[in-house]
Amino acid sequence: MKILAVETSCDETSAAVVETERDEVGAKTRILSSVVASQVDLHALYGGVVPELASRRHIEAVIPTVHEALRTAGLDVENPQGLGAVCATSGPGLIGALLVGLNFAKAYAAARNLPFAGVNHLDGHLHAVFLEEDPPAYPFIALLVSGGHTHLYRANAFAKYELLGRTVDDAAGEAFDKVAKLLGLPYPGGVAIDRLSKQGNPTAFRFPRALEHKGLDFSFSGLKTAVLHQVRALGAGVEAAKADVCASMQEAVADVLTKKLLVAMDETGIPRAVVSGGVAANSRLRSLLAERTAGSQRRVFIPRMALCTDNAAMIAYVGAHRILSGVRDPLSLNADPGLALAAPRQA
């Protein structure tokens, strides 16, 4: 079965076609096409995503992006024979952005009398690594870390998740973006900080690790404030110390994320973990995870860079397995900007 997916939860218009080899859940899924129309240049002018502008750009880009995904997958744009179903991100995300992709996908499915399924954006990130050659077995711990989310889950099976911890204020990716803006670095901030950090000393400044030894929740608001105070204290000297500030701030984020993930693995006794989302592309987070799991039975799975950031291929994977499980969402399905993936675990 070939499945078309559309993803427009934030500032990337993406479409993908995947194919499952067998008609069963758990079947091998391969990417036939994955197209992303980036809005980075648009939002860089404002130092962050402007929701209204993102929605308007999605309206302009969704049709040509879908057409390119179909052509790349070897399907005829006007008559895509062999296409078995359509899915789209239904939440969480920016409501205006979500509505563009979701409504397009529903209309496309209705016009061609194809099954339709909505997909949780976080579920897509959690399963992005399943598009790689060597995915993990269930159960596993998942750290989903991006500009809008920092969550720890226990994944017991497909669609069976338990929320172990989450940020109580800002997401890690948001902290990167805000600190980058404070330092006058270009958008997207996480990429700029990662790049500049390679020239800096990660021990130059000791920034706080909030909630470091208190459960599995995260907090990054205090880190942003600490960086702000340090920048003010440096005054005119901040320019010379900018790389050190970036490296030290990045070290604080990566330190907390890796420690909490390893604690979750140890507490549950599960030696497998998945790290996904835009921040999973951070080089220091990747290297620190490798350092702290070396020589142990613990194994961390991280998807390739293109599958860490928002993309429709990961949405297609989840949509394919929902469809193969017999799920059919009604065309009345609405976007939910606060859609949760799992309820918190009971005390």
C-alpha cells in the first residue's frame, strides 16, 4: 500500500509517499518521496516563526509540494494509481498551519474516495527512526525534543505510550532560539548556536541545570534568564565571549537531556531509547549520548538529520500503520493545537 502524507504543523510544508511491503502492522515501510518546502528565509526576518505568515505560506506551497512528492514517488499527479490512503498531521501545532494541511488531505481523500487518518505530530517524531534500517524493538524510552516540545515517554507498543516527564515551562528548542536571538545570531537559533559552539569552551560559564535531580520533568526558563544576566554582565565583552556563551549554554541543555533520559532508562529497566525532534540534530547532544552510553548495554537510536526536523515521511509511517490497523478517521476530524500523545503516569 502506498500512503500520501501531509505535514504543516509549524513552518515547514511537507508531503511524502511511503510504501508498506505487506498488509500488516509492523511491516517494513520505505520512503518513496519526502519533500519539504522550508519557510526559514521568511521567518528569519523576524527572528522566529510568525503563525499568520506560516499559514499563508502553507496555502501557497501545499499543492506544489504534494505534486512534487507524487511525481518523485512515480505516481501520476492527476491520476495517482496505486495510492491507497491519505493522512495528515492533526495536532499539536499552530492551529492555522495545521488546518491547511489537514483540510487539504481530507479533501484529497474525499475526492478520490480514499481512506483517511489523522496523525499526532509527536507520534510521527517518536517513530521517525522506524524509517531507518535498524529500528528499536518495543518497549523503549522516547525523548522528543524540539522547539515546541520536550517530553519523555515510555513506548510499550505502537499507540501504547506513557508520559514519564515533560518541560514545566519552555521547550529546549525554544531556549536555543531565544538565547540565539539574545546574542544576535540568525534564525534558526539552534543551528546557529550549535555551529558557533564548536569554537567555544563549554566550561567557560556554569549555567544552571534546573530540576537536575528532581524526577523526570525539565525546566529551561531559568537557563534563559541566567544567560541573559551573563550577557548583561559581560557588557561590551560579550562579542568576544559569544562562542563560550553558546558552548556553555548548549552543554547545560545537553547535560540535562542526557541525564534525564538515562535515569528514565535505568528506572524502567529498558535499555533502548529513541531521541527525535529538531533538537536531536544537535551535535553535542548526540556526542554526549554516545559518551554516556559507551561500554554499557544501553542503546540510543537517533534518526538521520532529515528525519529529526518536521517532515511528512514520519507522519506517513504512523498513518500507514493506523490505516493497516483498521483506523479510519471521519472527514469531520478537526485540528487540535494541544493534542496530547499520552496521559501522565499515575503517582
